[in-house]
Amino acid sequence: MDREITTEMPLVTGEVAEKLIGRTPAGPLRGSVLALIQFDVCEEIRLDDLRRILGARTAEASFKHQAPGYVRYQRPPVEERLEPLVLESGERLEGQIKYYDYGVVSLVFELPFSGDWETLVQLSSRWTSDTNFESLASKIVKQKLERALPALVKPYTAEWLQEDYFIFHVREAAGNPDAAALLANQRDQIAQIVRGESAPLSEGEKQEILQSRISYYPTDLAVIGWNTAFIYDTPSGAETAIQLLQYANSQLLEFRHYDDLLTKELEGVYDFLETGGTGLWSRWRTARAASKLHTVLLDVSELTERADNAIKFLSDMFSARLYKLAASKVGVPDYKNLVQQKLQTAEELYRFMVDQFNQSRAFVLELMVVVILVIELIWLFRGKPL
């Protein structure tokens, strides 16, 4: 998502902006738009240290179907409120930042809205296609991390990987329709919102989008897309989907990072092997290269497991299904499979390099034995026993 944004560029103008900031009577829809921006900033964040530094609170998991003993964060992220962000267009965005122990920082900017379905369609198209908050969010994170630096383990100095995601939450609709009625009457607009399209979509595309829907009660609905989600629920009910979408996107960010890391490590190993790493004497250098590769393997395996198991679902099957749907739509399984495949390739390369080193060592030892025998034979034939 490499789109430019400045605070001088109005996100919404004219009548739409008037509705969004409450200068006209409320429309048939009321809710919030959430822009989620996440950055992978370090290998690990020591949350206990961070909590002491910031004086921030722990973010507890909140789920529609409560099962406190069975659905929980393994290590709950640290949460902190941000100062409101006011754009040139007049929108006032409430902000929140979360710090996950596996090195991801997540920001959420929330904009209340009221209007009709066309307003929401246009808002989705504008936010997902024309604007984003990455540059603003990056500045905020850099400022926050200056203070939090003692709690960061191996902070990344290169440009951070990032992900953004948009959630359109409708908490009230005219007539209070249930999920079935909402889909029957507004399926076209919901599909457009999830795709970020202002133009009507084909019937096939609408069917494909609406397949990714899930409900717990007859009165709630979540439609999950790869970059956008539509949620129709109460504020407390919507919190389940919002938290799980945050978690899924943070996982995606972590697997992207380790996919890049393993790609670079494997390229380095291939270059080493191609530039003489398989020669007889140069094989002695493979021990150091193999040790480095094995260290990376262990680190990646440990850290990906931590990200993968940050939330446990042991009895709340709805939350588990919602997470599985969200993760599959944003691409977590795809990157996870890539990482696992590269871990397997790296493990095979490690074994190959160790075998090469052992063969070289065995050859040198055998050569030393032969040399000693030859020397003994020479002394024997000269009549000068050792």
C-alpha cells in the first residue's frame, strides 16, 4: 500500500464531510470507520518493561461469546490512547496504539460517521483507494518508540514493513434490520464497501465477496475482505471482529518479515556455495555458515510460533471461525506456508553444509593418518626405526 497522503489533502469534502462531522442531521446509518495501520519495528517488545515506561494498561481480549478461561491472549498487548488527530477537512480522529510482544505496533484511527449507504460507499472508495495514514502513523510510532526504546529487543534500522486495513462498522441502521434483511436489501452496497469500489460490481463478484460473511446472532453480520471489512453490530459486539482483524493483520506482518528474512539468508547461502563453498579446503568455512543458518532457523521458529499462538481458542468456536476467516482473507496462511517451506529448505541446506564439513574433516584426518604411515615406512626402509 504505497499511496501518498498529507494532512492538507481533504479526505471527504462538501456534503459528505458535513455529514461526517455532524453539521447536518443524522442519516439512516450511524457508525464508525476505523483505519488500522501496523508496523513491524523490532524482534521483540518486553511488555512488562514497556508498561512501566509508559504507564499504559494491558489490552484484554474481548469476545462476543465470553469464555474468559479459554479465550485469551497469551501475552496481552499494551494499549495506549493517542491524542486526537484533526485533519484539514475538519475530521477529528480518535486514536489508539497497541504494542504486541512479537514486535508489532498497531495504530487504529476512528472516525464517527452518519449518512446514507451512498455516503458509506463513497467513503470506502476514498479511504481505501485515494488516501491512507501511513506517513502520519509512522511519525507517531517513531515518536512513541523514542521513549519506549529500552523495552525493544533488536529494533530494526531498515524501513519498517507495514500493513493497513479498513473496517466500516455500522452500529445503527434505519428500521434495525436483521442480518438477513440487510443482505437482501443492501447486498450491492455492502459488496462495494468491502471492495472499496464506487461503481456497481458484477453479480459474480458480489457473490464471491458475500461468501466471506459470518454471524453469531441473527442481528449481526461481518463481511471480511482482504483489505476492508464491513461489520453490522453493536459497539461491544463488533469488538470481537475488530480485535481479531488486528491480530490477523499483525500475524501477516510477522510472517512477511520472516519470509523476507529467510529469503535473504537463503540467497546468502546459495551465493556462498556457488562461490567456492563446496571446495575441499573452503568446506571448512561451511561450519561457521551452517552455524549462522541454524541460529536463524531457531530464532525464526521460536518467534513465528509466538506470533502464531498469541491468542488461544479452546472453547469459543465462533471466535475461532471468525479468526480463521479473517486470517485466510488477509493472507496469513499463504505467508505462513511460504515461511514453513523456506524453513524446510534452510534445514535441508544446513544438513547438507554439515555433511560437507564432516566429509572434509574426515578426509583431512584420513590424509593425516596416511602421511604418518608414509613417514613411518620411510624411516623403516632407511633402517631408522622411530
